Amino acid sequence: MHLGQSIEADYAVIGSGAVGMAFVDTLLAESTASVVMIDRHHGPGGHWNDAYPFVRLHQPSAYYGVSSKKLGRGAKDATGLNVGMYERATGAELVSYYEQLMQEFLATGRVKYFPMCDYLGEADGVHPFKSLMSGETRQLNIQNKLVDCTYLQTAVPSTHPPKYEVAEGVTCVPLNDLPRVKAPPSGYVVVGSGKTGIDACLWLLENGTSPDRITWVMPRDAWYMNRAFVQPGEEFFLQSYGSFTAQMKAVAEATSFADLLKRLSASKQLLRLDDGVKPTMYHGAIMSESELRELQRIKNVVRMGRVTRIEQNQIIFQYGVLATDPDRLYVDCSASAVARRPVVPIFAGNRITPQFVRTVQPTFSAAFVAHVEANYARESEKNALCGVVPLPDEPIHWLIMLAANMRNQARWGKDKGLRNWIANNRLDGFTALAKGVKPDDGEKMALLQGYGQHAAAAAANIQKLIETGL
Ligand SMILES: Cc1cc2nc3c(=O)[nH]c(=O)nc-3n(C[C@H](O)[C@H](O)[C@H](O)COP(=O)(O)OP(=O)(O)OC[C@H]3O[C@@H](n4cnc5c(N)ncnc54)[C@H](O)[C@@H]3O)c2cc1C
């Protein structure tokens, strides 16, 4: 391989998605390091560049993005299924946010950016990357560390073909193509029960499709987080901290994992589509109760496992066959957003592999990892602060993640500098609210005290509970 010009920087960051951007933002703010960023996409923002036109964050914008730059106006939705709750950025807003941010990075003179370039991996200490446009291959001359922000391998339907066969004459599109429908088909079949499947169903309903014309293929039912309980802002204090406390109380008092799920479901901490069906999946998707009620209007929910093949007159599943007709439109939502790869140490020699250090919070986690990199010296100490919170797939992972989260939280709580950093970081969302409670505010103080007591009891019970659910 002929290697052209070498590009030198202290850090080489592979991937300018949400994780790469959050990492670099904090590194620039807290060190004097120079950075080179490489990405296959034409612009920053990663998978948000490939998203369907009606995508939105499923969490509030208030604590997504990067530490230094606000996302959104801090407004609440006045209409729709998120009414009364904090705004959630659209895909277009996110792409624009990341574009502006990249301009700010470049203006520092410390960042070089190579979009439309493929990092080819390390071989014998050489780090080649190749332009997708010119084919030219150059190499990275990394003075300090390589930061692999591609490890989560986010997949969206537009960039991943369906995981099942589609016979000739059947129309099957990624949900990106849904708004291009020109004439109504005889019905819609949404394949997938994750976040994108939910979005496809909600979009169809919001745009006037009768629920009777939607068939929802649900290979696995899922538990969902309740968006009402992850609202930042003073006015939601009792709701949010009330929820954190209820969760801790449930973990402290439950006698088994099944009992815990019963308690979390009864208090609406976790939501599910059908009370008669036991969910076998948990991916951390967040929804509002209004969205849930809307989705419950769809009665044609098919639970026959994964689709293996769609033909003009039948759909073949793992566990059965369903008659269909050739005029149906199939909407593929089967890409699994995040790959569940093995956990690796975040800091290992001259490589950093950002992963989650807080439950399903990729951007907070990336900023936190950069903060630790910039401010702590020993690798063992860095890894101890950055215990990896594994990604979820099954319901028990809700509890496994909570346990890992609590271990990190306990370590962070012993470090005053870290406590302050977290409380002042916009990506955290909630700590500043608790810190701001006035000692004479009896109701809030009592809630925080209760939270602390239940959290201690939960920590004592959590491992035993996990064992009952494995
Ligand atoms: C529909 C949807 C909604 C979501 N909503 C939320 C939400 O509300 N809140 C939340 O916290 N999370 C949400 N997520 C999870 C989401 O995965 C993360 O928020 C985050 O965007 C992931 O960012 P990332 O940087 O890890 O991945 P990506 O966005 O995939 O970025 C990785 C980048 O690396 C580049 N890359 C990969 N390999 C190479 C290579 N060899 N050479 C060069 N470049 C490479 C890719 O081109 C890409 O740009 C959502 C996910 C989906 C799909």
C-alpha cells in the first residue's frame, strides 16, 4: 500500500458521530491537545445523517449532544404526543447542531477533519486512512492516543438491508422511504418492535392511517422507559426524583427479578404494549404514555418470532405463516440500533474505546471519558472511574445496568472534583437540580433523603435480585 502524506495530531478520533463529537468537545475544553477526526460520512453527526426524515431523539434535547453547546431552545412541546414535556431534537436539528459544532472545532485551529475517509485499522503501528473520493491513502501520525468512537456500531435501517428474504414483486422499504408513498397500499406491515418500529407506527397513525391497516410484526415485546420520569427542569423535580426513588425502593424491597418487574410496571416506571404479554427485550427505548396509548390502537400485532421471508401472498416467520396480499407495503425496521459487542477496557495503552459509563447515555459517557483522560494520570485509576455499563438486550439488563451505574456513581461520589464536574455538565441532566435544593425546602429534602436511604438498601439487594433473573 502506498502511503501518502502523514497527518500528525495528539489524538486521532475515528468517528464524528455523537460519541466522537462529545469526546472531542470535552478534550478541547480541558486540555491543549490537537485532534484529527476521520469519518466515512460526508459530515459530522454519524447515523443521524442516515436517519428517516421524521426521526427525533427519544430523550429530551436538554441533555443530549456535547457539554459546551446547548441543543434546542429548552422549550416544551405544546402539542402532540410529547405535550408538556421537553422538546426532542429532530434528525435535521441534530445534523445542523453537529455541523455548527464542527465549524467551532475547526476554528480553534486544533482540529483537523477528514470526512469521506475510511480508517483502515492499525497494522504494525501504522494507521492508514483512505479517501472514499480520491482513493488516496494517508497515515495518521498519532502522538498520544487513538480514540475508537465506532465501537457501538450504530445501525439504522437505511444503511442495513433487511435480515430476511424479500421475494420479487414485494415492496419492502426502509422507513426513510415511508414519506415518499404516493398512493395508499392495501395495508402497511411494520417489521420490528424497537425504536424505529415504534416511530414507523406512530408516524403512520399521526398521518391518518387507520390502525386497522397497520400490521405490526413484533418478534419480541419490549419494556420501555417512561419519558415522563426523565424530564429535566425544576418543575419536574418531584416527578423525576420521585421516579428515581421509586425505582430504588422497588429494587430494595423486591424479592425476585419477576417481583421487581411487577413493581416497576405497576408504578409505570417501565411500560409495555400489552399487559398480557411478558416482554423478553429491553433496549432502553423511551416513550410517553400518550405514545403508548396510540400504539395500543394497533390490534394486528403478530407475535410469531422473526420474519424469515416475505412472499406476495404469505409472510414466513420463525414460528408460523401469515397470509398477506401483494399490495401491502412492508416497512423494514429490523436493524438493531446498537451492536452488543464485548465490553473492553476503555483505556488500554495508546487506545481509548469509549463505551457507556452511565445507563444508555452515550454522549454523557463520551464526555466523561474525555474528562477522565484529560485530568487523571494512571490507567488503572482511569479504568476504575470508567467502569463500563454494558448495553442492554433483555429485561434483566435493566438491573445489570443499574448495578454497574450505581458502582460508578459510588466511585464518582468520593471525588469532589468529579462531583462538581458532573453537576455542572449539561449532559448530566439531573444532579444540578438536586444540588440546588434549598435546605428549607422540606418536601424536596425529604425526597432526596428517601432516595439516599432506598439507594443504600437497593445496593445491598441488587446482586441477589440479579441472580434470580439470570
Ligand atoms: C433512531 C434512533 C434514535 C436514538 N435516540 C437516542 C436518544 O434519544 N438518546 C440517546 O442517548 N441515544 C439515542 N440513540 C442511540 C444512538 O446510537 C446514540 O445517541 C449515538 O448517536 C450513537 O453515536 P455514535 O457516535 O456511537 O455512533 P454513530 O452515529 O454511528 O457514529 C459513528 C461514526 O463512525 C464512523 N465510522 C465507523 N467506522 C469507521 C471507519 N472505519 N472509518 C471512518 N469512520 C468510521 C461512521 O461513519 C459514523 O459516522 C438513538 C439511536 C437511533 C438509531
